Amino acid sequence: MLRFLATLTLAICALGLGVRAEAGQGQTSGQTPAQTPGQTPAQSLGQASAQTGQTSVQTPTSGQAADPRAALLKRLPAGSKLEDLRPSPIPGMYEFMQGAEISYLTADGKYFIDGNLYDMDSRENLTEELRTRARLALISAVPESEMVIFGPKNPLYTITVFTDVDCAYCRKLHSEMAELNRLGVRVRYMFYPRTGPNTDSWKKAEVVWCSPDRNEALTRAKAGAQLDMSKTCNATPVAREYALGQSIGVRGTPAILTERGDYISGYMPPRELVQQIKDLQLAKR
């Protein structure tokens, strides 16, 4: 899903899509913009027609009606599955969901809509509610043994932070860890080197993970200390967490997720971050 929007213009020409409605992703913004090379939910859409042989289409058996979604897979990225498409609250339109990225496709395959769907009676953002549940499910599947955790003895809040060792605002957030912990915030770090595999930031993340004291190594790395770049170990979670971040819709770092799956994009000072978490909790009631 993260590989959609960058090639959507090409897809309009190649596939005859007539409309693309842009809307915000419904993420809660911090004080700073996301810091990453921008990847958006449609980067592989333009490749779909050339790779339709890779989509998961099941051939109906004799006497069994063909699933109407099967034809739509030809207009979606390679690897898309029937279960990625399900009816939306709007008749004649499907939700297309991969990870926590959600878009909409008309039943005739003519229109693809990337944006938020609202219930005008309740004023609820239905798309963001789906994203939130999906993010929570994805994060909950990761054991804490694959995270680097800083927390007080009796935390009041837990956040999961996708971090880049070399990100300036990630470093600023980490420099305020003592204050975050004092305010009752438990921070669970997952690695998201924005520059991708085979880069210094990626290697530093692996070195941190392979260190005997990961908390101390991460603190040193974020302070700009020299790391032993020759340090290796059999397996690290860096690649898995990077892929997870893409599925969740991480656009930059720090990317902060609350215990309920809310997404807070960018750095916020500790007290403001705590207030933001409280506000999001109240909004869910």
C-alpha cells in the first residue's frame, strides 16, 4: 500500500482511472514534519497491469459464481489478494486495505480514491478508525523482546516509537527520556532507519541491537558517540521493524503510536506529548 501514490499519475494513463481524490491521512501532527524520503500509498499502482499474473486470483469451480473482486485485482499492485478488498459503507465501493493503509475502489474499477471517509451523522472519520485498529493489531503482534524499552517502574502511558539513530528530532526526544519517564511515559523503541538497507543508519541500528546493553548503546548512538561498526550478531529485528513501519504508514521519524493505535507524527516536548496522549484517550470515550 505504501507503494501506491507516487505512480498514481502513471496509473491513470495506463489503467484509465478517472478520478483520484486526495485527502489527509488523519494522523495527529506533532510540532515537526515527518523526516523521511516520502513514500505514499500508491507507488506500485502503475505497475499493476504489467504484473497481474502475480495477484492472488482464485479460479471458481464449476457451478460457482466468480468473485466480482477478482477482476479488480488486475487494477491493483502485484501481490494484492481478494481479502484486501471488502465492501465499504458506501454501496458500490470497496475498501482496499494493506497493512494500515486504506483506500477505496469503485466496484467497476473505474475510480480509485485515496482519502478519508466520514460518517456525516456522527462526524466520525471511518477510515482513520480502521487505520487505528490495524496499527494496533500490527504493533501488538511484535513481542517486547524485539524492542528497546525505557520506562519508569509504574508507567501511566506506553508509547511505541519508530526511531532512526541519526534523526535529529529522534535524538531530541531521546535526550528528554528522563522527563518522559518522570511523567509516567514508557517508551518502546522500534528501528526505522529512514535511509533504508545498506546504509550507515541501518548498520548503526544493527550495531545497537547486537550490543550487550542495548539501552546504553542506543543512548550513546543518539548522542553521536562512535560505535564499533564491526559488531555483528546472528539476527536483528531491524529489517522486520522497517517493513512493519512501512505497512503501518510511517512517513518519518519519530513516529509515535499510542496504546490504542493513534499515530502522532513528529517530535513533541514531553509535557505536550503527554497532553496529546490524554486528549486522544478522551476522544476515544
